Amino acid sequence: MIRFFVNNLNKSRVTLNCVNNNVTCNNNNNNSNNKNNVDKIFEKNNNIKVKLYSTNNLNSSSSFSNSKNTNNNNNNININININNNNNNNNNNNNNNDNDNNNNNNNHNNNNSEDTKNNINFLNYFNINNSEIKEEISIIKLIEKEPNNPNHYYKLIEINNDPSFYKKVFKINGIDMNMVDLHLKIIDLDDTFKNVHYNLYLLNESLNGINTTSTSTSTSTSTTNNIIKLLNGKELKTIDLLIKEFYNDNQHFESLLKISNHLKDFVQDKISLPISKDQWREVNKLSILQKVIDLKKAHPIAISQIIYFMKSSKLLNEFRLIGGESLTMKQLALMSYIENKDNTNPKYITDRTWLDMIDCLDSGNKSITNKKLGITITPISLILEAISKFPNNSLFYYHLSNNLFNNYETINLNNNNNENNNNVNNNNNNNNNNKKYKKHKNNNNLNRLDLIKIAILLQQERINENPIQLLLMSDYYYSASKFLETKNQMIEINGIELNNVDLLIKSLEIELKFMFTLNSKHIIEDLIKLLKHDEIIKVNGESMTKEAIIQLLLGPNTLKDNSFYNISIFAFTKLIEHYENEINIINNNNNNNNNKNKNMVIDEKVEIQLSTLKNKINYFNGLLKKSKEILKNGGIEILKLNPNNSENYYYLSNQLEHDETIIINDQQWSKTDLMLKSIDLDPTRKLVYFSLFEYLTLPSSIKNNKLSVKLINGTLLEKYQLLYLELSNNPRFSKAFYQFGLHLKESGINDIAIKLFNQCITVDPKFSKAYFELGVLLHHSQIDSTNIKHQLTGEIIMKFTRKQLFIKALELENQNCNDPSLNSNNSLYWYYLSLEMCDDGGGGVGNGSNSSSEIQFNKTKKEILSLIIKNDPTFSQSYFELSNLLKSNKEKCNVTTLNRIELLIKSIEIESNLKLRSMYLFQLSKYLQQNEKVNLNDGRSMDKQQLLIEAIEINPREKISSLYLDLSNTLSDDTDDTLLLFNQPYNKNDLLKESINCLNQENNPNYIYSLKIKTNYYINLLKSLIK
């Protein structure tokens, strides 16, 4: 039997089996044109008879399929070609004359020439490799001549070393032998032959993957999934093949790597391996991987497995190589990446190399610089490179989407993907994925919503092949939900528009098919934030309340390990909050009913409800306390196992209360001691510096005047320095940007504070408080707008006016409703929004009927201010602003029924802040005539001059030029016309001089210089963090 490689015009592989003068052609392609193509080749040759027939099942003893998977819808086309090549076909007939003989000879020669021509056409058309045919025939002849020479069998295996030929059958000395038989024969002849045991392992692995039911008719082979029967009758487990291979060749790292795959636990599971011909040793998985890296530097799969162990177990900070060098996870990932990124061998190009690098960069390293090679690796450049190599891997689009700061940033994939780029994972199963990817490929500018949609579409194809891939889809839906800033925003997936609640429900439904993880907790945490207290949603078709959703975390889906206690603590806390909120709602409703009925009696049903809720709170408080204790004890045990791991100390510090201490190995540790030790072991540890900052902001720390912390190495760090170090390690940590902005705002360095708040909303577009603080600073600095810039190009991608910032803050502060409601927690947000609104309407404040009045969230400026007063009667600034909207002293506010003088008197009465009170007194003085008096609510009667004097005296630190100027206007030019200010006499000229001095103080060179020095200090400090 001779093997031919054939490719027809349709580029489908065809196999020709030639036995004597018969050729069988098999083509696994459901294409009706095949018949016509073959007919065209042979239609002129009468001596070649072609018979076509289709069959769905071919016996591998007579033919084989090049396809790994036989699709029942694809018919195999068999072509039987009978070549009648008899030289005597047209022999001379003895009864013919010489002329006849000559004619016959000529005809015969012509026929032979035509046969040769057709045979050449046949070979050219099917692109048959004659040299390979000859080589295979030659090897088979050598085997038949020297049946005990293992090298001949191995050579035959080598030239057929392609998965397409793993089921091929060879006829040798009249016996059918498949690929397994050839390997077994070599082992029978020489069991020290290198590579044959490993190759047999791979062959068995591949055959079981292709089809667990053998179609070979050979009787000498016996293989099952885990057992190989040798020709001598001995049975071997498949892992024994790998061990034997390593015994024969102690440099064979691939067999070691396969052996490690048979061990589940990296430390506990062990296997006996030969360390020499005469010595064996028990080794664990970690030791085997260590040896693999020693034999093959930076083996990508071995390194990836080691990194996985280090990350999941938290038992190792560094991995020690056999040569003695110790490497961190980041160093291992970088070594694998540098050694393998340009490798031409597909075996060593694995997506895990890039994923491990991405994880290291996500762990807090903004970029990695290799000075030796002169390269700097950033997360985005790394991911774009990965996409160019693995364009159908959904994970890289997922990671890229998460590395864009906001929905305004876009990225161009066209420059990083090439249609002709060799994809190391390219196979026929990726065709559909390529189509889905190309839908977006022509779009030069993709934002993170576009990228997560690509990830979801690609992952849907993978789910069809492997259901376990479904779990990744949960992460993708969860990320998409975080990208949507409000309930009103939508993302369209497969023709369906989904908001963030829809996406979280989809993610939760997937999580319910598996065991819950900490990610499941985050999904539920975000979901319940978006739901109103009594809102009901459907999960897997079942109606669920917020309480029922939280209780899912306490069900059978959660593993009873350390993560369970983390999850349960969250669940208990949220249930307690839910019940406390329920009690507040019941009490408020009961109070409202009592006010209407003018009685203070509590209904019996209400009492039962309250009692039940209080019992639930007590019950879950007990469980919460127990869970915290278990988690704390677990943290202590982990720390004892690995006392040199920074994360273990930080983890344990999170389990302690602020004033709590514990004893570990006879040493007392406080919460701050654990955090300081964590920094000492790893100064780049994320979140620990911010935790120390929070410690300094505690009331107890402020009361004790604790303004700094001292590290173990003696370094003294103030609050802002802790924030800086946190941002250096964690450049996307929005809370640190926000707190640093507040620190600078309090220090009066507003221009840098503005940059920090701007950076905060750039990296975290859902940080409502940062929008508000940024808007307030812009308002007081009289700056109209702020720009959001692209992290890569620096181009302006979004512009926010002050008004838009306050609108955004309100939308994000009230994510569980479409229109934000006004309440005591967001009154200040509404107030500043009202300051940016126009109101030219008349007819009294509060009627909102004039069409010229601006409307935001269905409210005019006057309505907003009136609602603030109605919601919080002590909000003095609303009285003040309403007074400014009234056009005369007689005009009244419809809501408060007060005129503008009465509104200001009210604001003065309720305001305790002296700076604001001074401003209100000043404004009230403007509405009075020279000798007019007003009666304050404290019983005093004051004229214009007295109001101005009090405005100055109650706020002496902040000298306002216009106050002194207005006060000077209450006196005549006569130098004897004086008033007492701070118990000192002032005439008009004195007050005018004071007014000028106030202006000069505002422009004091010393003050400006000191402010400039502080500003430059922070600019230099933060230049690597903000642009």
C-alpha cells in the first residue's frame, strides 16, 4: 500500500491507496464538484476506468481519513481507478499482415504515450509527492528485509508523524500494522530506544482524544485510556511510559512535564523517579517543574504552573531554581516572556506566557523595564502584542477592556492585527471566531464596551466546545456591568439591549451553576447596590428579593473554606444592614401614621415585625462574630506557615479591629504592626499604605494628634506621603487620588487638587464624590470646565462643564433609580447644581411655571432650593440663594412664604459657620437703606452699619476688601465721624486704607511665593502620577 499526498482544486486533502494496479482515492469534502474534477482528468483515457461512490464509514485497513473528526454530514468520495497497462494489449495478431502489424505497433506506442501523458496529468493535478512515496516504499522494504532493526520502524514513524496519519495502516510482510503497532514493535526490540515511549504516550493521548473506539483491524494492538499492553504481554500505565522515557534519557524534559500533569497537589502528591540509572527518589510536582526549567530554560508551561502555585498557595515569595537563583513571580513571568515571545517553535508560544505577564502588571506594576534588553513593557502594549498572536482568545480583549480607564478612551486594533499574521492557535474550529472578530476589525476606534463585546462573542463559541468556559463569561458580563455607569446606559449583545442590572443577573445565573467564589460576592454586592430596598428581580426565572439574593451566598454553592468565611462575613453584614433599613422604614411609616392620627400607639402587627427583625439581627450578629474569629485564626495559621510573605500580614491585619492585638509566637501584634511588617517585607504591596492612611484619619488618631507613622526601617511618613506611595504602587486606585485631592484642597493648593480629582474620575468614571469635589473647586476657582485626556495619546477625549459634573455626581450617587431623589445625604450636590442653573422666571419662587427657567431632573432652580429647605430646614445656603432670586424686599418665596430679608435672617439664625454667617450679614446689609433697621431672630435690631461691623468681627482671619469699603460708605468724610471696630475707632479714611490693605494682602508676594513653593513641591511629587 502506497501513500500519496493529494490536493485538489478545492484545497481538501485526498488520499490515494494504490495496491498493484488499483488506486483508491478518498476525499473528506462534501463538495459535488469533486466528481466533475476527477472526471475531467480521466475522461479521455479509455484505459482508466473510474468508479465513484459515496460512503460514510471507511475501514481503516484499506483507507484512512485525514480529518481528526468524522462529520456524518460529509461524504467520503472513493475513486477506484483500474489502470489496464498490459503491454500485450494490442499485440500483433498472427493472422494480420505486416502493415497491420505496423499499424498495431504504432497504435500501441500511441496508447503508451497517451497513458504516460495522462499519468503525468494525474500526478500534477493531485500534487503527489513522488519522493515521499518512494521513501515510504523504501523503508517498508528495509523493514521486510531487516524486521529486527528498530531504526527502520522509527524512520517510518517519523515520516508519518502527523496527527492526520495516526490511524494509518501499513501492510508489512502481509501483516497490517498501525502507528501504535510500530511503537510497540520498537519497544519489543529495544526498550531503551529514545523518544519511542514518549511518542507512544502522545499517540495514545491523541487517539483517545480523536476517537476512543479504535477502527484498526490490527490484532496485535491493545490500548485503553490508561493501559498499554506490550507485545510481550506486559501491561503498562501510560504514566509508566513517561517514567521509562526519562529513565532512558534523563534530559527529556517533555516527559517530566507530562508526568507533573498526573500529580494534582504541587507539594503533597509524590512519585518515584530515576535520578540516575541506579537511584530513584520520591519527588513532588514542584520539584519536577523545577527540573524541567533546569533542563529547558524558561519552559513556558512549567513556569506558568509554578506561578499558579505561588499565587494560589501564598506559601512562596520566591521560587528557587536548581542553580541556586531565586525568582519572584514577576521575574519568572518576565523570563518566560523574553525567552519565548519570538520563539519560532509553536510548542513554546502559549497564551499563558502573556497572561502571566498581564497578571504581574495588574498586580501593581505600571510597567516593567528590562535594562539589559532595553525594553519597557506596559500592560496595553503587552495585550496588543498578545492579540496579534492570539486573535481569537477572548481573555486578551477582556484584559484590554479593563486596562482602558473609561468609555471615552478608544484603541486601534488594526495596527496590531494582520490578516496574514500566523496564529499559533489557528485551526478549523476558529473559523466562526474569526468572523465575529472581523465584525469589529475594521473599526479603528474601539472603546472598552466594544472590546468586552468582542470577548463575549468569542467566548460564546468556546462555550459550545467546552462548557467549563462558561465561567469566564460570568467575568465578562460582570466587567460589562461595571463599564455601564448608570441604569439608563445600555450595551447591545446579540441584538439584545442590556443594562447593568441585566448583566449582573446574567453573571449571577452563571455563577449559580458552579461553586461560589469571592467573585460571586462582588457580583451580588454590585447587584444589591442597584436595587431598591423592596425591588424584586428574576434570577433563573425565580422572583427574588434583595434578602434572598444575599442569602444565596450562604447556600450550598459556597465552599466551606477560608473564602466561605470571607463571603459569609459579607453576607451577614449585608443582611444586618437590610434588616436595620427595614426597621427604619417601618418606624418612619408608623410615625407618619401616628402624626396623621395624632396618637403614639404602635400596632401589634408592627411590634411583631420589629421583634422578628431584631431577632434576625441578633442571630446574624452572632454568626458574624464567629466567622470573623474563624477567619482571624485561619490568617494566623497561614502566617505561621509562611512568615516571610507580605500578603499574609496584610491579610491578617484586615481581620483585626483597630484597637485589637493578637499573640503570634509569643509576640504581640496590633493592626498597624501587621501592616508595617507587610511593608517591610514588600514595599510595593498594594493597599497597605492606604490602610495606614485610614488609620491616621481615625477619630482616635486625630484625638491623640497622630499625624504620621514610622516604618520598621525608621522612615517617618505623613498622611499625604502614604497616599503618594499607595498611588506609586497602585496607579489606578481612585480612593487614593480622591483623598490626596481633599488633602490639597484643605491646604489651599486648588490647582493641583483639581488635577487629582480629574485623574480620579478618569481612572474611575463612577466615583460620584470626585465629580462633586471637582465641580466645587472649579466653581470657587471660576473655571468653566475640565478635560479628560487619553492615557496613551494625551488627547482630550471628554469635556465636563461644572454643571455636567454635578449632574454626573447626582446620577452616580443614586444608581438604584432612574432620576435621583433629593435627600439629606445629597443636598449639597443639589445645591451646587442649582448654582450652575439659570432662573429668569418670575411670579414668586417655587412656582416653576415660567418656561424660561432651566430644568434639571424635572426641577427648576427655585424648586431645587425650596426642596432642599423642605428636606432640611437647617440648610442655610438654600435660604441665602433663594433670597438672591427674589427681585425685591416685598416678593416672597411660595414654599417658605418669606421675603428675601426674612430668608437671610433665617439663614443667619441657623448657620453656625462664622464664614458663611459673615457672608449672610454682608448680603443682608446690601438690602437695607442707610438708616433702615432689621430685627434679627435673637431680638437685636441692627442697621446697615451694625451688620457690616458684625460681619467683619466674627470672621477676622478672612479680611474681605469689599466689607471695609461698604462699611466706609456708612461714614461721612468728616474725620471725626468714627465707629468702633475691634474696640478701635475707625473713620472713613481708616476703613478705606484697611480695604486697600486687604487687596494687597491677597496679592502679598510672600504669601504667593510660599503657595508657589508648596505647589511646585506637589507637582514634582505627583508628576509621575498625573499629567
